[in-house]
Amino acid sequence: EVKEPRVVLAHAIACFYAPVRPASGIDPSAQIHPTAQIADDVAIAANVVIGAHVTIGAGVAIHPNVVVYAGAKVSDRTVLHANCVIHERSEIGPDCVIHSGAVIGSEGFGFVPVPEGWVKMPQSGYVVLAAGVEVGCNATIDRPALGTTQVGRNTKIDNLVQIAHGSKIGENCAIAAQVGMAGGVKIGNRVILAGQVGIVDHIEIG
């Protein structure tokens, strides 16, 4: 008998199941800018595009059709699944998983109302994901006009979640599918947001 059977089951499955991983090395079809810094023991699959001054750490696995914009940093052992996009200057910590279709560091929804319509606010900030963050399929984490959008260590984000510009999320949080988070929200550690929770701008949750 064990106190935590689900934890033991997780370890047991891991003994027998190996997730699909691209072949070691760099596929000939990948387009890598000459200024990018790529560690030796990476796996980069077909049709990956890596921009200028990108840093890719040791043990990183990048599945097909991933795009990493200029100046982004992907740390050791992180996995980028097919068709995800990492925008400019985003920083992804070690041991993260970014699932298919997710977009990290896209422009925040920043527009200033004027009598003629809207003035676009340039989104010059960037996104920072700490170690062990997992981001589900088709989730989006936006960069802000100034500063950073942050996700803390070991936080898990489900599919179809929207995290808006300038939000700060703590450690060990669980955010279920279709959560929508407006700009400037602050979430503490070990917070659970169930499916379809909506949070208006600048709310703080301890």
C-alpha cells in the first residue's frame, strides 16, 4: 500500500512510456540564423525556423514547423512541440514543455481609444517562463507594452488559455482550459483556476 497511488502510477507509466522525440541533431531543412547559439546535444526537426541571436540550450527538443523569433532564449531540456511559436526576446526556462499551436510572447492587445478610432500601443516587453512550466495546445501568453509577462516555476497551463500582457503568475499554479486572464493580473503561488474562469484586468489573487 502507498499513500499517493496516483503519484506511484505516474512513475510506473514513465518506466514504460517514452514520449516521441525528434531525432538527435539538426534536420537539413531547418533554417537557423548564423548568429543563433545552438548547444551540441539538441534535437531540431524538419522545417524549424530559428531567428537571429536566439539561444537554444542543451538537451532541447524542437518538433517540426516551430518558429523561434529573434532574441529568444530556450533553456536546457525544454520541449517545443510542433507548430508552436516563440516570439522575440521571450525567455523560456529549463524543463519547460510548450505544446502544439501555443504562442508565447505575441503582441498584447494594446490600443488607445481616440475620436478617430484606435492608436496601437507598441508592445516592446517580453514573456518570461520559469523552470518547469508547461503550456497547453493553442494557449497564448502575450507580451506587454513595457516590462514582462511572467509565469512562475512549475506552473501548469492547459489548452486554450489566454494570459494577457503584463500578468504575473506565481509558482505551482494549475490553470485549466479556456481560462481568460486580462492584462496586469497578479496570481500568487499554488492557485488553481478551473475551466473557463475569467479574470478582469489588474485583479490580484493571493
